[in-house]
Amino acid sequence: MKRKQRNIGINVYAIFSIITIFCIWEFVTLFEWVPDFMLPTPLQVIQAFINDFSLLMFHARITLIEAAYGLILGMFLGIIVALIMDRFKRVKEALYPILVLTQTIPTIAIAPLLTVWFGFGIMPKVVLIIITIFFPVSIAMLNGFSSIDQDEVRLLRSMGASQIQIFWHIKIPSSLDDFFAVMKVAVTYSVIGAVISEWLGGVVGLGVYMTRVRKSYNFDKMFAVIFLISVLSLLLVGLINVIQRLSMPWKKD
């Protein structure tokens, strides 16, 4: 009961914060502190979202497909590299600095090169998403694998357990918290990465749509795209929360 009340309280606070932001936004536009052609009112944004709903859904489908491919491949490669680094310490010493180095390169600077190398199709978008989420996934999973109780490992080894059995019965359950935590970050990064790559080279997608309406100074439509991207990211994070609760029933109070 207490947990339910706490969740309701958190939802009330979140709703109140959103309402406050919209009120401030409406207040700023009402007194024209910012010209309306630069900052449309919330009502104008909602109207633009409704008018262009079918077009937004068309572009959103392409962006989500790109994000899904990049997310799946990025998560897979990140977990594989984390497994290798956890199993072989020399490999960890060799790869860890390289992983850190990849994060010092701005993704927005790589996107045009990927477009030149791979064209205007889906490939450069997927590669950029993989580069974006590869490092946090690898590091989070490596930390999860390393945080196991060594006494449990020694117990299983004394009982003749193999490395695969130790991995299945100890390392996987111990790393689930880190896995779902980084998964929530990765799903948002994948959507944002897809949009950024579409800005710099693409023919369809939310990033392309956003670029077109921005160049034509239709800022109400641009804010509608931003609103849609935020909603999609929140829905994906919510989906991960549901999967986490189903996968980790022992976490329920």
C-alpha cells in the first residue's frame, strides 16, 4: 500500500511539473517575450501535431526502425565485448582505453563521414547508433559481471560447476540491474542518434522532417516533432520497465 501511495505521489508531482512548464510557456508567449514565429504557443504545437499526424507517423516509423536495428546490434556487440573483457583480463587492458577513446569523438562530427562512406540509406544511421550506445553498454555490463559475490563463485567451483554454469547462475542474475539500467539509457540514445544522423544525411525520418520544417520556419511543426520524440522515448523506457518487472519478479515489494 505504501509503495502504491508513493508511486501515485510521484506521478502527481510529475504531472504538476509538466503543467507548470506549459503554464510558463503559455505565459511567455502570451506577453510576447519571445516572438511567436520563434516560439509558438502550446496550442499551436498541438494543432500542428494533429494536422501532420499521419506524416509524423510515417517518418516516426522509419526512425524507430533505424533505432531498433542500432539498439539491437549495439547491445549485442556491447555485451559480447563485456564478456570477453571479463573473461580475459589482458583483452580488457587492451580494449578499455580504446572504448574510452571512442567517446571523445563527437558523434555529430562522425555522421557526415558515415553518410559519405555508406550513402543515404539506413546503414550510416545504424552505425552511428551503435557507436553511441556501444560504450555505455560495454562498461555497464562489465561492471555487472565484476560485481558478483566471489564466495558464490568459489562455492560453485567446489561443486564442479563449469564456467558456463557460473555465468548462467551467478553472473547473469547479478548483472540484470546493470543491464536494464543501461537499456533505458540505450533506448533513448538510439532514438536521438537516429534523429541526429537523419539531420546530416537522409531522405526520410523525423530528423529529415525536422530539418525541412526548421528551414521553412514552421517552428510549431518543429516543436511537434520534439514532442513526439520525447513521447516515443518515454514509451520505450516504460516498455523496458515492464520487461524488467517481468524478468526480475524478486524485485517486487
